[in-house]
Amino acid sequence: MPELGSKTTLSDEDFQTLLTDEEFKILRKQGTERAFSGEYNDHKEAGTYHCRACNAPLYTSETKFDSRTGWPSFWDAIEGRVETRPDNSYGMTRTEIVCAHCDSHLGHVFDDGPEPTGLRHCANSLSLVFHPETP
């Protein structure tokens, strides 16, 4: 598991060998999956969601909520694990969320989420890997 604050040395060519074509398109080329198509949209198990590209922990199930948008949504990330960037693609102004360790695209963050943060981290299921809580 990557240490907090560390950065990967892997190149896009390295990631291309580690990820499926669809995962690479989303994580490294800022793609998105269709709404309501991802495996974690309705997922309710207790545990931690990690970056599919580098396995860094990103979100806990305690911050996951049903946003009814068709993508897994979280009201907060694990501290220091997710970074934001301006995204002006497709004629829109949005805030992109990326893995702080490997800079992989996760999705976008919006200010229409629940308290206590009021944020909605809207992630692609294909950018995540779930690790269940161990008893």
C-alpha cells in the first residue's frame, strides 16, 4: 500500500500493462463509465475503497451515500489521499478528483452532497477496488 504523501514512478505505459483498456481509459485518460453501470454504485458492504491503479486507500464505506446519480458517491475522502484539479473539458467548469499517489482520474467533486462536508465525490466504479472490512 502506498505511503501517504508518496508519488508513483510508474509511467502511462506501465499503467497500460496493469489495467484493462476500459480502466486505462478512465483512470489515465479521464474517461467515465455510464451512469448506473458500475459495480459499486449500489454497494453497501463495510470496508475501504482503494485506487484501482495503485491500491492507495481513498474512501471508507462510512462516507459513502446514495446520491441517486448512478455513480458511487462519498461525502469525504481519506485525509491526504485525494487531490482536486480544475477541469474545463467539454465546455464545463468542474473539479476533477485524482488519486494523490498516482494522479489517476477518479471522477469529479460537486458541492451538492450531504453534511458534514456538503460535498459529493462522484467516482467511477472502474477507478476503485473494494477491500472489505476484516472482523
